[in-house]
Amino acid sequence: MSTAMLSVQGLGMQFGGLKALSDVTMEVRKGEFVGVIGPNGAGKTTFFHAISGVHVPTSGTVRIDGRELRGQSPDAFCRAGVARTFQTPRIFGDMTVLDNVRFAFLFGNQGGRQGGDASLIDKVIDETHLDGLRGEIAGALPPARQRQLEIAMALATAPRLLLLDEVAAGLTEGEVEDVARLIARLRDTYGLTVVWIEHAVRTLMKTVDRVAVLNFGQLLADGTPAEIAANPKVISAYLGDEVAE
């Protein structure tokens, strides 16, 4: 039986004459915590779009726990156990925190689990430190709280693979560290496989098991944080002395 939760082979994404992704091949094992880094325009978010059903890749395969899903809709990926966040939090600003999480639960469990919704919703809200904010209007929350809410909404769909797209964007250094600790704890609590795109490279490198580096739509390197920090190609293309320190 395959130990890969996510497997992509020869993944390509082309928009007209622009190759946003080119022949990307990688696997993420069940329970693994992988970071994805790279310069702006490297193809990181496009990669997430391709492995969550937002865009249909122009070439290659996308397998979730051994099942080919390339060309399927986002809700099909959700039913297969994939949940994701976005660079700008996708929350319902005029709804309460509780109603946002409840909506996510119902979306992720269409025609599925019967009962138990209240207990899962309560657990997710508690685990993401939003317990005292259940009745607050989501759009009025500060950025760090909106990030937490989007993570809570992703968890409410009961995922096995969690894709996080720059959940630390716009946060202070202390808030970035808090988010990293939260993600690591949730990964252990829920037994998740996590792929995290982030520009806060130092924090990411201290948190993940493995790092994949994208550059110009191609996989430049893939290895442990220590290997990536010492990789001359990565240093030249992106990191400079930032991680080597």
C-alpha cells in the first residue's frame, strides 16, 4: 500500500504562452509536514491550485492517497480529504465565527457523517484558540484571528491533507511563531499531512520535516531543512544568507 498522501508526476500548468509549472514531480508521505518556498512568481500558489482542483493541470497526474483526481472539482478534492487556505483569508465576513466553522463542516460533510457535528465544531474552535470569539462577526476580527478562523474552517471539513498558503502573511514576527506552533500542534492532534507555503522562511525551516523549493515553475530542490539551507542552487536562486544564518 502506498505511503504517499499526495503524489504528483510531471505536473504542468500553462496559461497561453506562460508555463506556470513545468514537470513538477514530488510525493508527500502520510503524516509528513512539508514546506514549500520560492521567490514571488515561482509557481507556489499555482501548485496549490493544481492539487486542490481550483485549476486543471495541462499535464501530469495528481493522486490523493493513491486516487487520481486531476480534472476533478474542488469539492471532489474536499471529499477526498483535501482542505486548503488562501493567501487572503476566505471567510464569510458578515457571519459569526461559529457560523463560519459550521458552514465549513456542512460543506465538507455533504451527504456524509450524520451527527457529531457539534462536538467536532466545538473541538475545532477550541483547538484554534477561538473559543471566546464564537459570536464575533468574522469580518471584524484582526488579521491573525482571521487566519486562525480560516484554519479552523479547513479543519472542520475533516481533512487528511491540509494545504496552507501563506497563513503567516501580514502577521507580526511573534504572531508568525504562534501560527507555526499552532500548525505543528494541529498536525499532531489530528494526524494530518500538511503542506505549507510560506515566505517566513526561517520560521518554516524550524517547523517542517522537509522543504521543497520552486523556482520559475520547476522543482529546484527537495530535502531536509538542513540540506536546503546548504544547497548552493537554492542559496543562489532565493535564500542568500537568510537561512544559512
